[in-house]
Amino acid sequence: MKISFFFLLSLIMISCSTNQLQEADFYNVISASVPIEGGEIVFSDNPPYETGQTITITAVAAPNYKFSHWEGALTGLDVSKQLVLSNNIEVVAFFIPLERFAQENIVLYNEQGIDQSGYIFMMENGQKNAYLVNHEGEKLKEWAFEERFGNDIEITPSGDLLACFKSSNPVITFGGFGGVVSLMDYTGKELWRYEVNTENEIAHHDATQLPNGHVMIMVWERITELQLETAGQFPGHDIFLEKLIEVNPQTNKIVWQWRSWDHMVQNTAVDDDLYGQLSDFPNKIDLNHSDLENGDWMHANGIFYDAATDLIYMSVNYYSEVWVIDHSTSSEEAKTSQGGNYNRGGDLVYRFGNPSLFVNTIAPQFLFNNHHPSIVPNNYPGNGNFLIYNNGSDLEQSIAYELALPTFSNTSMQNYIAPVKQWSFTNTNMYFDKISGLERLPNGNTLICEGDYGYWEVSVQGEVVWKYDGLGKSFWRPYYYLKSDSRLLKLNLN
């Protein structure tokens, strides 16, 4: 038998005599029933109420309860109702406890706090399954692929799926390796496939579709011992640095690329290539920062393309930084320090998170490994601000950051301006040193993926209003799609 909790509102008419201040009928709230743990009824105005007055009556569910329906003088499923007072009435609001309406993954549910306008797209990290989930934990659409993710999958503006998969025979196997980028229709049928998997390079972690339909892909590129020796570096092994390629799916041609190797600086070998003082070249990348014996020296893990500025934001995990790269350059300009909208060529337009890497001691380091760079969309609270997940390896506690970035110029970063923290969230129970991310929601909430746990939805005030426990599964990052989004039309969710 379904158990619901309710409140009873009794309104009783009181007649006023003609010698009182005014001739009218008034109504007063007499009592509300218990138990109170299911929720409460809230009124737009306080009593007494005048005959004919319109008030709004709202059923407010308690945490881990959900409003069910009205009975008595009101009927229906709408949480708020307008009521014109004309006689004595009774209304009953029914609430359902969490265990009766949600899947077992949902461990916290605040009906008034959550953003009900969309669905959460989840992908099991390094596995084969992805699904679109509502706040009740129901899987509205599921995909099961034949290949394992490596790592990202997202729904494109056309309603297709763009996924990174792991190659079956990789040569380079650092954590997050992929090798294959696939464009599929909403059923999972492959429309296009591109493989970057050789002895010298492999696609990894992330790819994104640009507005022109091209696909931007992250690649690890081998730099040999011989190449390193020309720069006076002797690690005793090859290393792997970051490279970006833009591929036209119609021709499978690379139409643009950027190589981090073209923008390195080292301050240890005076007579060799790439020599310079880090403080003199803050737009370049310190070659000496890493010394990992496996050769994975940067381990970038995410890119975000901002069409409004034609800039690429890259999360670089082992540098604890975000790098900003000018996509308006040609491939030839991207090799140099000139050209493009900012006349920096392929040098970094801006960077943040760990200023010590270019010997800036005024601004402190605040990123300690990081994932999932993105910009808050237009018409969302905080639009234009930057979001980044700080894994927090220094304190073993993760932090979700919203940052206001300075206006970028075409000059060097000698007079560095650090980002301004606009909002952040952390919790002693929120920590994972890998994967993870965050995304802003239309009502101002922030959806956070704690990679080894699941998902948190947090209000602007820092209140946790929703939690999804993966029950032992790990997740790559969060995506949120509006119910009205044209990308979901093909899925026939209704």
C-alpha cells in the first residue's frame, strides 16, 4: 500500500458586523495536520484573507520527499495552485518518501532546489555504457557500445554522438588513452571513424565538434631522445607531449594543428635550442617541469572550444594549469610566436592555475591537478565565467571553481592578472584525484561529477540539493541537456 504524508488546511469564514472598520468576510488558517516530515504548505499571503482574494498555495516537500498531488478543494499535480477564497475549504497535499519514487542511486533529493529543466548524461569511465538520467534516477535512454570509452562521449548539436574509444592494439597506453574517435547516430550506428594510433602518437581523453562540423582531437606526440638532446635535455628516454589536430570528417584531412613542442622553453642548457629564462617567456611552456620516467610529461585531459573568441582551453593535469590557445592562427602561424587574433601565434595566449611555472610569485597556485574546462553558456547565471574541477591532490579534497578571467591581450603576460574566484564548492566527502568535472545549470545550480562516486547538484548558496551514488561505478564528467534541447528530439523520450 502506498503511504503518503499530507497537510490539512482548514479555512473558516468569520463575518464582520457593519460597525467594524469594513464590511467583508475574512478567512483565517485554523490548523495544519501532522506528521510534518513530508513537507509543508506555504501561502503567498498571511491571514486574514478577504472574500474574493486570490492567493497562491504551494506544497513544499521536505528533503527526500516529493510532492505527489492535491486532494480536497484542489486537485492536480502542480506544486503551486491559485485559489480564490469564497467559502470554507479543506485542501490536502500528499508527499511521497524518497524510497517510493526514486531509484536506489538517489541518496539526496530536494525537490525545491534541483533544476528540473533537463537530464544528466552519464558515461561510465573507461567502460562501454552511457545513459541519460532524470533526477529520479530513471535511465530514459541507454547505450551499450562494443568498444570501451577513452574517455569522452557527448551528444552533438545535430543529435549524434561523438565518442572517444580505446584502440584494440595501442602502442601508447598511458591512463586516458584512446586511439579512435567515432561519430555515431543516436542509435549508435557509426557514421564516421578516425584513428590516431601509431608508434609515435595516439588520440587520448577528449575530442569536440566545432561549429563547422570539424572535429578537434587531443593527441600525445612522441618526442625522441635525439630531439631532446638538441635542447640540452637528457632524460634517458622519449617523452610524450600534447598536440591538437582539427580533422575535416568529409575529407579525413588535418586542416589545422598545434604542437606544444613548438612552444617550449628550458633554462638549464645555455648553448642549446629552446634556452631562455621562464620569467622572460611566460607565454611558453617549461620543458623541465616534468621528469616522469614513463614519458607522460603533461597529461592534458580536456579541451573546450569557445566559438565566440576562437580560443581553445586545455586542462593540463601534470602542470596543474589551464592553457589558452589561439585557434584563429594558420597551422604555420601556430608553429611560431606571431599571427592570429592575439598575435601570439601558437604561444599561450593566457594560462592559469600554477603561476610558479613562469616564476610568478605574486599569484598563488590554486589548481592541484585539474579536469573538465568549460565556459558558462549565455543566458545562464555566471555566463562567460570559466569552470574547472580542481582534483586537489595537495589536500586530498576536491574543489569546483567558477572563475572570472581577465580580458586577454596580444601582449606577453609579464604583468600577469590572475583569475578572480566567483564561486566555489567543496566538501570533506568530495575527493577524487582523477577524472571528474562540473557544469552550470540554467537555474544557477552546478552539477558536479566526483569521478569515483557519482554526481552532486549544488545551489548557488552551496546547498547540496541532489546526489547520485554510482554504487561502485566511476564516471568521466557531467553533461546536462535541457528537456527542450533539439539534440534530444531523436531519442523520443516522451
